[in-house]
Amino acid sequence: MVRPIFGITLKTKEGLTVYGTNSEMAGMGDALAAGDGVVACSFELNCAPGDYFLSFGIASRDGNGEVVPHDRRYDSVHLCVESSDAFLGITDLKAELQVL
């Protein structure tokens, strides 16, 4: 049986990977089979202001366990983050500082 692997990657305009995951990493491997419905993904975009790009991919594993890519759509969606809270870096970890 062929189990599809659906993946998503978020990168900066400079090509730095901010985040990436796939259905196998998310533990959905046994829940997916060829011909199943749609896989949905949601996330919080806690990134610094700037341009980001989403890429998508579909793959499977061959008989030896090697990943076989079937289709990749690089930089398919352009996201422009215009404002955010004050922080340094690429992503806002929503850290809370307190005196104990």
C-alpha cells in the first residue's frame, strides 16, 4: 500500500527555512492512504515583518523506505508580514519575562 507524505515549508525571501513539517513527522502516516481526502494545515505566523514563502510537496516511500518525491511546488504562496510586537530575530516565541 502506498502512503502519501504531504509536506509544507516556510522560508524567508533569502531562502532560510523558518519551519517545515510533513504528515509523517506529524504522526499521520498510518492515518493516510492513497485516495484519502484533503490534508489541512494551520499555524500561527509569529514572524518578524518581511516576505515569506510557502512550499508544498507530495511524496511516498519506496520498498526500501526511501522517500520518493512526486510533486513539489516551491514558493507557491507569498506571505507579507507587515507588523508584529517588538522582538529580535525571525520568529516571536511570545516569551514572558517576570521577576520571581
